[in-house]
Amino acid sequence: MHVDLPEKRYYSIGEVANAFEVNTSLIRFWEKEFDVLQPKKNAKGNRKFTQEDIKNLELIYHLVKERGFTLDGAKTHLKENKKETLDNFGIIRKLESVKAELLKIKDQL
């Protein structure tokens, strides 16, 4: 899944939920479950997600929704293999973008 968000410093929970095509309640639930997610909160308590939070959410989404990990399995995988998982995840995303570009070129032929 490719998350398409405009380039800015902070994102609201609604923007993040729309980008991932999930409910805001799922984002809040993952925030409680995964220690790597720690969005900033303003005086009203509204969550503000940074680029780093978005990357962590992409990784969690990939593990849970795309690869079918349980929440406990995803937590364990992140704790034990975070660097390796991030590297592999980055490679997967680059390959997906190359594939999409090649499919566009194929359609134009």
C-alpha cells in the first residue's frame, strides 16, 4: 500500500486514517498497542502525527494487514528485528514503485 499524503510537518488523525483507508479508532488502538507510535498531542488532546509516525504506521500496517501478523507477532517482530524489518520494508516499497512505473509504461505501449 502506498500512502499518499502531502508534505507537511504534522498530520491529523483523520488525514492519517484516510490515507491508510482505516478507521480513526484503529489508529488510536495501534497507538496504545505499539510503543513505536507516539504522536504529539496539543492542548486539546488532538493527535499530531509526524513523518516518523507515518513510517512506523506503514510498517505496522504492512505487518498486520498485508503479511497477516497477529498484534503480538508484529510487536515481537518489531522488537527483535526492527532494523532488518525496516530495511526489507524499504526495499519492498521501492520495488512496488518500480513495478507500478513499469506497468504504466507497458500500458502506454
